[in-house]
Amino acid sequence: MRILLAEDEHVLADQIKSVLKSEGRVVDIAGDGVEAQFLGETEPYDLIILDIGLPQRDGLTVLKSWRANGIETPVLILTARDGWSDRVDGLDAGGDDYLTKPFHMPELSARIRAMIRRQSGRANPVFCKDNVSFDSRNNQVMVGGMPASLTSQEIAVLSYLFHNSGRLVSRTELSEHIYQYDGDRDSNTIAVFVNRLRKKLGNDLIETVRGRGYVIKAAA
């Protein structure tokens, strides 16, 4: 899952990125509102973490612009302001959730997981198909009740396919959601990751629609 982090406090931004990266997320950082608005409008993110107090263009202005332009990516608002009216303004502008600084990293991670699940239309954090289960809280994959050892990129592909189960996902879309903005997005490597997943998890989990992409048809 790919996340845009719009935060101008460099130390905090690096801390958040480090935590999310350890959880298998791909994170792009925008240090001001202008950059955040541009990336949010031009790149396909699964979730955006948006600080209200950004320089050059404040977070509320950026959020209102996204929503006015049809950008429906879930947005988690970060604010250092204690007033309830500021939180209301953020939610009314199109935010989906908020956190007040300072906050605990485990709570940030939990809110992100919950927002991504809601976006996928799910309440249960554990995805299952046949004898394979994927726990999105800790990225644990089980096959027939036994843990499977996957690389971070294999987990990224599996997570995206499970969160979009029942929908055909192209190689290009997958590459856009597992690599950073400045990363080497080679969609041909997606086939390599899928083949590795089939060897580890079984051939029936991920189906190929020739020339179009991949799908996990049914996830409980």
C-alpha cells in the first residue's frame, strides 16, 4: 500500500516513514502544501496523511482542492491544534479521520489500517481464501495453519491484491502502489513476484487474466 505523508516537521516525517516502512508501506513525503497538492492529484495513493499546518499552502486548502477535483483518496488529518472546531473543519473539508499531535505511533498505524480496510469495504483485518490467510495487522501469512516466509515486496503485492479482492488489478496498477514516487517502476517484475507467491502459497490463490492482470476472486 502506498501512502503520501504531507508533513513539514522533518524529524517527525522520518519517524512516521520509518514505522510505516517497517510495516510494509511505501511512503512518499511532501514537505509543503504545494508539493502535497501536486502529488495527491497526480499519483495513485491508497491513503494520505495530511498535516494541517503546512507551509506555502495550508492543509485545509489542499484538502478542499483535492475533493473539489474529485480526488477521493482517504485522508488522515494531523493537527497540533487542540480546538474542536479545527477538527470539525478538517472533517467537513473532506477528511476521513484525524490525530492530534503528539500521538503514539501504534495508534497512527492502527488508524491507517482501519481506514484502508474501510476503503476496501472490510471490517475484518484478516483476509482468507482457501487455506491461505493474511493478517493485515502484522503482515503474517499462513498456509494451512503454518507461517509462510515472504519478502517485503511479495507481501506488498499480496496485500494489495487481497485489499482489492474480486477486482482485476493490472501490472501497471500494482507497480504504482508498491513503489515510491522516485522508484524504478518496472511492471514486468510484478510477474516475478506473483510467480514467487504462487510457489509459496499455491497456484490457485492468484488468478491471471491474460493480458490484463491478476485477481484474487474470493476473500473471506
